[in-house]
Amino acid sequence: MVISYDKLWKLLIDRKMNKTDLKDQAGITYNIIARLGKEQPVNLESLYKICKCLQCNIGDIMEFKLD
């Protein structure tokens, strides 16, 4: 199974935000943004901060895809 954050990137585009805006507003680090960009797992606390910042649920920013 592969993690996909495509929903997050689309949501950022829809809200006219860039990755730096997300980092600053959500209070996460550049390392987390880099891991998201590489579609690597990140900790649940970081995902919670992103969801809280964007006022959405976790299913709105990520999904699992079969290989």
C-alpha cells in the first residue's frame, strides 16, 4: 500500500496556499513538508495540525492506494 497526499496538494491549490504557508500556519517543520512531498509517512500529530489548520478531516488530505 502507498500513501498519497495528492488530496492535500489539491486542497492547497484550491485555497491558494503554498507549502510555506501551510508550514507556518500549521506549525509544522520543513522536514514534514519534505516527507509529504515524497509521499512518506508522517506522524499523526503533524497530520492533526494540518487538518486543524485547513479545517478538514484526515481523509480530505491523504489516502492509501494499492500498489
